[in-house]
Amino acid sequence: MFNILILIHIFKPEKLKLYIIMNQENDYRISFFKPTTARAKVNRNIVLWLISIWALAVFGFHFLLRAIEKPTPEPELVEFREVWGAIETGDASIDELKKFVLSTLHVAGKVFIAPNHRAALDDGITWALWQIATSPQQTALSEALYEFKEAEKNAKLVTDEGYVQAKRKLQSLVVSILEINPDLAVAQILPLELTLDGMDSFNEKNKEIIEEAMPLYTIHNRSVLTDTIFLGFPFHYFYTAVLLLIIFIGICWIYCYKIDKYNKRIELSE
């Protein structure tokens, strides 16, 4: 072996250096989980301690949130359930039909809703509005809705004059039928939810879909942590968006303070 090293040294000295480097025992290996010095152990313990605090602040809060939250229906779902039996049997009064339209509009106006749920809701809303309207109103509604659909089909932008006028005409008509404030959000979206083929009937399949869809969009898990308002925000939002960031900065400051204090104690200076 020694002779081989001599030959390597004579003919290829760079390989000898590489061999020596590869076979030297490295006394400066660093392992966070298996520290070899007292300072490294202190550093590890401080880091693990602070990580535990951070994990408790993040995951502990969410576990607490899940533990105390309860499914809570929105008021619109409560109103929907009050009138749904009469809607299903076709015995609903005018007031019950209006409640049905307004409660289902609350869901139909949501951004994220399954296409089949929206189609069923639109069918039910159109049918109910048709039942509420008087005979002259039905004639006017049919004409205004047809004009709006044609304008919607031909419009390139929602700001096109023909589209805007047709929507306003239809909106003023449905507002008068429902007897609601035209400034309400539901009054703004109602023309968009009406269909030309849902006036005369409300099929059983769509009834089943609506009954299934309404709770999906109107029941939310709530608790004192979500209902409490703190500095203008729901507490759970403020905690995750702001307070956790403050806690993280505080943890970083504590680490720097602790490690600097230890360095001074062992008289270690940079």
C-alpha cells in the first residue's frame, strides 16, 4: 500500500492529495440533532423549544377552532325551510313564494356554485316569480325577459347600451312584482338568474337538487372565535393573518436574545 502511494506521489501527486482528503477524519462535522459541543446543544434546545411554541400557536388554535365550532345555518336557509314544504306541494302563498325567491337568490348569487345547482335554482326562481306575478305582469315579464336574453346574447360587453337598458327594464319589473327595494343586492342579480323555459313548471328533479344544494352553501361552522370582532375583523381571521405574524417575529427576537445571552455567558464574541 505504501509503495502504491509513493508511485501516485511521483506520477500523479494531485490524486494523492485527493486520497488523503477523502480518508481524513473530519472533526468539524455539524449535526443539528446530535450536537457535539455545549453551545450547539443549547442552540438546538432553544430552536426546538421555539418551534414547539410556534406549532402550538398555529395548530393548537386550529384544533381549538374545530373543537368548539358548530354548524350554523344562515337566516336564508331558515326562511327557505319554513316555506319549502308548501313550495314542494304547490300550495305556497304569495308571501311564501316571495320568501322562496329571496332565499334561493341568496345562494344563486354566490360566485362558487355547481352548474347543476345554479340551473336548478334559476328554474325554481323563475317559476316562483311567474306564480307571484299577475296576468298583465306575466305578459310584461315574458317580453322583458326575452328582450334581455337577446340583448345578453348580442352584447360584447356588459356596458353595451342595449344590454344595460334591457337589464334595467327587466329589473324594474321584477322589483315591482316582488315589492322589494331596487337597491338590494338580490334585485341586481335577479335578472341574471331568470330563464325563458322555467316559467310554467317546476320539475321534481330540480326540486330535489335545490333541497340538496341549499344547505351546502348556507351552513357554516361558527364559534365564539369566528363571531367575535377584534379591531374590525373576525377574531379567527385577525389571529391567523396578523397575530401569528407578530408571534413569529417575537419568536425570532427571543431566539436572538437567548443565544446572545448564552454567548456572553461563555465569553464568545464575534
